[in-house]
Amino acid sequence: MKHLLFILGDELILHPTYKDYIFRTYEEKFKEINEIRIQAKSDKELPFLLEKLMQDYDFITIFASTQNYAIVAKILATLSDDNLILKEQNLVPDKALYTHNSFACEFETSKVNLLKIDTQETMPKLLGEIDLGYEYFCLFGIDEESALLLLETLTKSYKINLKSSKILDNLTLLKISDSHSGTLDGFLQSVSNLFAQKFFLGKDPLRFIVSKLMQRGLKISFAESCTGGLCASELSKISGISAIFEGSIVSYSNRLKHEWLGISESILENGGEYSERCVYFMLKGIFKTAKPDFALALSGVAEGEDKDIKAGNIYIGAMFKDGTYIQELLQLKGDRIFIQKQAVLATFCLMMKLKPEIFV
């Protein structure tokens, strides 16, 4: 089923934080952003454009600025041969399903949800449901090529369409859709049986990992250098996270690695802050401070070059409270932000390598 995210209005386009809010809210409802259209303002062609879009898409969600909302409401009422009525000072087609600053109406070929957006207010509720016809899952601990080879027979048997993306060397995100309704559940069960602990549902590995920690009440903390607190920041986006996260340490300088984490100056000198040994003692140091069940640590270079260490070379580690630990050297490519985000995800995934039994 084809669905479209339509943003209308300069003030929405120029507000990067609210635009992210729109994308995030939309993706939470529909699992993905299928297609996007962005338009600065309404014009005389808008009625014809909306009519055409309703022929091309099964579901359209329009996020309209307060200045453009009434115009779009009038167009939708006209296209549906409906009358406009006033609800909470908003013009709404009489037959539309309405909740505060949001209404949904059905047409012969599609459904449309119009939201009135004020960037100083909480976003209105997205209305309407669609049969998405697809699911996401991840395979961890196996490379993409091997995973696809093993899945080939199953996809043919269940008549499944499959798309994949290598997120990390040992982490693949897969999207499946079926040409025959009702085969997705059976396919996913077969994949689960085939890959066992390497399989989990959804498209967000970090949230899957954290959900397992929260289910088991396992606390986590971080010692971060090159990622500047991004591990903690990603964690703080999850509701209820305070149950397993009390805090962490961001130590860019060697002085703070020494004073806050207790790493000896002899380890840190001559570029030693970029080493497996340093990350090991960062892990030990955070255990002394925060006393978590899991500790994660990162140190490396995200941009440029420092002390002969190239950008993208990131040392990461994970340690459990029983003293067992695992470390890796990442060699990532991209800009500073991409490298930081990839390093954070890879570090979280180390917990699944270290204690796979926790994440089943």
C-alpha cells in the first residue's frame, strides 16, 4: 500500500527540530517513511495536485501549517462533495473523522489525514489505519551475503519479496512484503526457527537491545570519548529508561580519563588513549563509579587524524558485571556524525555478542 507524507508550509520546512518531530511521529505509526513531498505554500495548482496524488497513493498524511490548513480543508471538502462545518475554530468536512486539529476523510481511491500544525504545540493525533503489508526484522551475527543465501529458499516457498541493507558488518536489516496475503507470519516464524538467536523483529536494534535490558532490570552505563555522550543521548530518548540508566561519563581529555576513570597516565601517553588497553580501563573505571550490570566504552577518532590514528578508527568495548568483556576495533568511513552513530550502534551490539542468552 502506497502512502505519502506531505509537508505544506514554510514554517514547517524551516523548523528542523519540528520537521524531525514530524518524521519521527509518522514513522512510529507507519513503520517507515515511504515517500515524501514538501511544498513551501499553497497555490492555485494545489487542488489539481491533491486530486492527482489521491489517484497515486492509498493514504496521504498532510502536515499543514496554520496558514495553509483552512485552504487544504476546503479543497478536501470540495473533492469529497462535502460541507464544511466549524469544530474548535477549525473548518472540517462534515463527514470526516475528527479529533483535535486533525481529521481524516475517505475518497474512492484513497484516504487523507489533514493535521493543523502549530510548531509551538504538541502534534495532533495521526488518524486512520492502513494495511501496511510489510514487516521488518534484523539478523545479527551473520554477514548479509550469507543471510540472503540462507533465506533464498524460504522467500521462494512463501512468495515473499525481500529487501536488505547491511547496517554493520554483522547486522542486516531486512524488509519483507508478500504477494499473497497472510504469508508474512509463517515466513517470520520459519526465519526465527532457522536463525534462532540471530533473529529479532523490528528495524531498530538499539531499542530491541534496551527493551531486553529493561525486561530483565539490567543497568547500563557508558564511558565515552569520541562520541561525546551520544550513547547516553540515544538511551535518553526511550521512555522509562531511568529504571536502568543512572548516568555515564564523557571524558574527551586524557586529564579526565585519568581523574574520573582512574586510567594511569602511562597508558594514556603517546596516543595510548586510542587503544584496546585504554578502552578496557575505561570499562573498569565506569564500573567503579556507576556500578552497572553492563558497561560500554568508546575511544577513537571520528574526524581528521590524531596521533597517526585515522578518522573512523574507533576502539569499542563492553563488559558485564561478572568481569567478562569483549572489544573490537571499528574502521568506519563517512562524515563525523555518521561515524559516531555507527560506532554507538556497534558498541550496543557488543552486548549481544558478550551475553547472547540475555537477548533472546
